[in-house]
Amino acid sequence: MIWPAEAIWEAVYPQLPDFTVEVLPQVDSTNSELMRRIRAGQYEPTLLVAEQQTAGRGRLGRAWHSGVGDALTFSIALPLAPADWSGLSLAVGVSVAASLHPDLQLKWPNDLWLHGHKLGGILIETAGVGDQRYVVVGVGINIAERSADGLATPPAWLHEVLPGVDAGQALLRIAAPLVQAVKAFELAGFAPVQAQFAQRDLLQGRAVTLSDGTVGTARGVDAHGGLLLHTAQGLQTVTSAEVSVRPTPMEQG
């Protein structure tokens, strides 16, 4: 596959002059590789894309598998010092979805959905070095049709709505706006994109079940990215990164 690395670098350079773009044929996980580099003292802002991940990771340690050309898997590492980290994965999701297609929806806290099925996911990790904190933003998106083996529901893929776009072209669409969105988040937090998230909120008004057994109806998110859940005990704000949410089976579509 031909990756438009130079075009991506040119688009991002005005925001991050010391930015680098690197393509690896294979790596265990782009997030893991960038976290290793940060811990080893390599701090330059980097976009790392892998043609294939052998041990890709999703949220809560879930595996993310991809074959060459089947998916776009990349991570961006850069120094970041927001006043409040809450809602960063949602802000990333808003940016990625807006760069790709109007039909994309966002499932709190970190999934991209298309036509009732999961298209991709976002994994945010941070590392502290002295007084400086670094963020690694990982994104995985199905590009071509993939098997549903081992999945509770069949996945979606980008070719359903953008049949001519390969992984490199999708990355070119995503990269510069995503860096801009992350830098904007550093200055102002999640609140400025709360309304944009609401326009793509998959769970809004739907009955959901949390992994801790709590059931309720999703009522959007607050200005910090917390999930608002109407339960029998009243309105609750769900913020725990260890809580997963699933729509009730009847409403998954």
C-alpha cells in the first residue's frame, strides 16, 4: 500500500513543526510502541501507522485484530497539558467522524459506529515524564469487509459509505483535523464539542446496561463528557473508564 506520509506531514507541520510520520509494515500495537518510545526518552510528536498489528488493543484490554489493507490502525503521540482530561476520547471521536462521513455515530465513550454496527474504536493512554505529560491517541477503523467470527455482532466497514477510500486516504482525511482537535481540547476541554457529540450520539434516548449491572436510559453527555443515565434512582453521571455500556439487544439494529 502507498501511504501519503509526506502529504500528512505537510498538513500537520503548521501545528507541530517537529512532527514525524512513520509507517511500519507490522507492529504489536501502535499505542504500545509509542508508549515504549516515550518511556525510552523519545518525546517528539509522532504519527505511527501500522499496515498490520499483531497485538492491537482496544479499551479495557480487548484485542483488536486487523489484516493488511483491511483496517486503518494508527496512533499519535504528543505532549499535552489540559486542565481536565475528561472527555478527550469523545472529542477525538467527534473529529474522526466529522472527517469521514455524516452517517458515522459515536458510542460513549470511545467507539465509532456505522448503520448500527461498530466501525472502529479509540484508545487514549498517557505517560508522565517529569513535569510533562504525553498522550497517545490510538484509532482503529475497519476499511474493508471483515469476518464477524468471534464478534457478538457483525462489524461495519468504511467501504460501505466510502467505497473508493483506502486506509492511506482515510488517514490523510483524519490526521490534521485530529491534531487540531487534540490541541483545541488542551486549551478548552470537551465543552466546545459537546453539541457536536450530541448530533452523533448513538445512545441518546436508548435503554442501556452498564457492565456493573446498572440499567437506564441514556440522556446524552455533560460538559465534561460524562454519560448522563436516567435510572430508577434518578439521573446519574457515569464517568468511570472501567464501565462499558451496551444498548439493549432489541435496539442494536
